[in-house]
Amino acid sequence: MSTRRLVLVSALTALLAACATTQAPVPVADALARDPQLSTLAGLVQKAGLTDTLRAAGPYTVFAPTNDAFKAVPQKTLDELAANPARLKAVLTYHVLPARVSAAEVKVGNAKTVEGANLALGKAGTFVTVEEAMVQTADIAATNGVIHTIDRVLLPPVRR
């Protein structure tokens, strides 16, 4: 095989390998499901019946607590959420904005969630906060929005 042909074959092989490992954007619900660090959230989204919603047109911004964030939640709270589907849905939709907001677009102030309450957003340089949580990984692309992983589970204010 000629050197030129060998270089071409090597380049084509590398390109095909890169394409095979690059995942095309999918809806928010599917992006959550395929990220191992978000498996707890993905399971709760499914349990709460929000999968179809997060596959819909959107756009959505999801502040997604990681598995480690869920480990920090007291077991009693998790048990209460498991026993109360309406409360679980409220907690999950409190993490969702009905708009696509990249980290660069975050403005300091309040943002209304799908749940109906406001989240306090903050920004200092490239650091973004949501209530008391810190964005760990920003701008995970989805076809119908964007996901930002956070280090805490947010609980909406209790309505009386």
C-alpha cells in the first residue's frame, strides 16, 4: 500500500472512530437517561411521569442534581417523595425552566420554574449558582433544551 493511501486510510479510520463516539443530541429526558452521573434523576423523572414532557418540544433548561447530590438528601425526605407522586413531580419540575438558558446567558435574579416558584440564579465570572447549588457541568446540549448538572437537590418552597 502506498504511503499516501495508508495516510488516507488512517485518517478515515480516525474520523469514523470519532463519529462513532460522538453522540448526537437527543431530547432532555434521553440525555438524562444516558448520563451515568444522572441515573437517579432519570429514574425519578420516569417515576414521576415526566419523561414524555421532557421529550416534548420545549425548550427547557434543567438544573440536574447528580447522583452524589441525591446521596446527600436525608433518606426520610426521599421516602416522603417516593410516597407522594405529586410532591415528587413538584420537586422535579422546580429544577426546570421553560426556556433554553445557557450558562453564558444566565442573569443574576429570579427565574420562574415549570413548578411555578422562582429560583434564585447567580453568576460570578464563569461560576453559576442556582439557589444554594453550584453548577458543576454546564451546557449539556439536548434537542429541546440544555442541562446543567448541580451539586444539590433543590426543594421548592412549601405552599400553604
